[in-house]
Amino acid sequence: MGSNVDAQMRTGRTRLLHGEIFWNEYAAWLKECGYELRPRLRPGWIPSWTVTKKEPYECEDSSFGTRNYAFMDAKDASTGHVVAMKRINQQNYPNELAIATFLTSEEKSSDRRNHCVPILRILPVPNEEGPIIIFRTISEGVQFFREILEFIHHNRVAHYDGGFTNHMMDATSMYGPDSFHPDQMDLKYDFSSRARHRSRTERPPKYYFIDFGLSFLYKPDELPATTKRRPKHDPFAVDIYYLGNAFRAFLRRLRGMKGFEFMEPLIAAMAESDLAKRIKIDEAVEKSLSAMTLRSRVVYNTDFTIFRPFKAIGLIARGIPAIPTPLSQ
């Protein structure tokens, strides 16, 4: 599939994909609401490579990516910031908006454990029943790993869909105002040049849980710890299992890298098939990890091992914490 997408990028897609048509139809309305889509999705779009001497791959509007088109990005006209939008079908997912707004209310947003993606605005789509659009900001893993489920479980919410694709990183602090392109992350949002960024340790990003379409908000008397009879299943233990497997899949994708081995025992405990042996969320924190281990960088197999401690020493000398905390917290 990847080679097919690359070939289409080289030749340039001159027609909108099926998933892009919805956004094209509502681009003018979204602009009235203060949000401007990419040139490709605006009314009257003419492929820029057809009127310039540039190759299609050099042009931002030839990029269509492989995204789920329930999601889209736009620029907030009032701030210039890039925001993410999600189209929600309330007929298919009647609880998603209620749970998302519950977990991101003003009261709960002050909890530093809250890693639920913030909602900036909710827009009912005109002339359609069911879909609405919610806006979210776009943009070192142990902090996220430690807190991601603790907050929503404390608020009686089981996510039920904590796979790898339902986590998002806000990298604004790493990239600065020029941001990066969602489909071509090594380039700036407007394709003008390469996107430069700082490391996660120096400019800590924030990680978010997204997509509450399958989530469920339990009443206090429905929680496993308060039911008189043993529940048929523990929904929170299910979340732990999903998250453990999500991180396991993530580590498998890090081919040629070292430095994450310390997470393997914890992941194994989270993905334990025996419910009685599976670790609880409040136990899923960094255990017996020295500050030196947490500061050490990811090492590629081609790196000389002797250089690894010096990276940590440099961070200690500069006063950067072992587990970086996003500046917004």
C-alpha cells in the first residue's frame, strides 16, 4: 500500500478522494466559523503543480496521506495555530461526545493526570443529522505511560479501545509555531522547508488519549470494587491489557533501536492474560529506574555504546528532569 501511495504522490492526485469530499463541501462554512482547510480542500481548487514548474511531490496540495478522513486539520484564523478536527456520527457513537466533554471539563482539566485530548469547540454540521465536528489542538513516554489510564479510571470511565492508533502527541513545544505537516512530518505545514525540532526531553510534548466512541461511563455502584457479586469482567483490567499490548506493538516497531528494554517487564505485567496476575494501573509506574536510565537516549545499533552515558550526564548538568513534564502542566 505504501508504494502505491508514493506513486500517487509522484504523479499528483488531481481529483479529491472520496473521504475528502465531505470536507470540501463544508470548507466555506468552516471558514465562516474561523477555520481554514488546506488549499486542496477549498472550493475551486486547482492543483498547483499544473500552473507552476514544480513537480507534484514539491507541492503541499498533492499530499493526501492515508489518514482516516473522519479526522482533518485546519488553521485557526484567530491564532494561526493548527487544530485537529474530528467528524463524529452521533447515531453510531451516541456516548462519545458526552464522555469526551465530561473528561475535559474545566474542573477536570486542572488535574495534571488528565491526558484526554482537550476539545476547543463543538460545531453541529449544517443540514445534516448526526455528524458534528469537534476541534482539538494538534500538535518522554514514561510520564504518559504512568498517567494515561489513571485519570479516566479515577473518573469511572473505561476506554475500551486503547490501541496504538488512539494515542496522540502534541508536539507544539518541540516544533514551535511553524509546526509540521500531518502527512509529511519532516516538512513544515506549508512545505516551505524542512521542519526542525528539539528533542522530547528538552521540549517535552504532551500525550493524549483520543477517540471515546467505545468508552463507557460507569455509575459509582457499578464499579468492580463496589459490586456485591464478582463482575463478569473488570473493564479497567481490559484497558490495562489493551494499553500493554499497544506499547508492545510500539516497541516492536522500533527496529534497530535500544534503550527501551526497561519497559518490557512492565508491559508483560500489563498484558498478562491471567486477570489475577495482571498489574493494576496505580502499580504501573517506573520501578527501580535510576534517573540515569531515564535520561539516557534511544541508541541505534550503529551507535558506540561508550557515548550513551555522556548524553545523560549532559542533561543532568543542564538540570533537565529524568521524566520531563510538559510546560503546560
